[in-house]
Amino acid sequence: MNAPTAPAIPKTLQRLQVVIYLAKTNSAFPERELNSCEAYARAFNWGISLIVVDDEANVRAPEYRPMLQAAFRQVLDGQAGAILIPSKATISPIDGEFNEFAQRVEKAAGFIQVATGR
């Protein structure tokens, strides 16, 4: 006799998973930005699937940053539904670059969320 299996949780009821993407702008770990993003995720009951800290955020465009692409890969693979960032400048201080990357994330059925104070 087989043991009964629990019914699958409908995807609409599952907890949203996010990737926190942080840019390291100096030698210090971006602890304040991480705390801000974690608090924002908790406020919405989002799970954190991955935390990415990028050392090259200030020297390369978004499409040339392996760590940002790793965060994006989580969305592409369905492991996360969003990339959570402390500010738009984390992706790019140039609106066109930020918007282009955001569109790529949206085409992958995800979104970028800036962790703003509530």
C-alpha cells in the first residue's frame, strides 16, 4: 500500500523567491544595502533564493557582468521571480541601460524591484 501524497501547492500560492543583487563599490561589504533588501523582502513575505555581491558593478555595463547575469539566470531558470536591488544605480546609473536590463528580466517573466523605505 502506498502512502498518500500531499497535494501539490498551486504555483499562485507559493512564496515569491527573489535574488538580492548588491554592488560592492569599495572594499567594504555592502551591509546596509543587504539589510535594506532583506527587510523589504520580509515585509512582503518573499523568500530569498540567492544573494549576489558584485565587485565589477562600477566598471562594466550590465550585460558584461557575470554576477548580474547569474542573478538573471535565477529568473530565467524559474528559481526566482524577481531581482531585488537597493537602487536603480545598482544595475546602472544610465536610465537606458537600466531599462534595457529590466525589459530582459520582464521578458523572462520576472521583474526588478528597488527596495525602498516604506
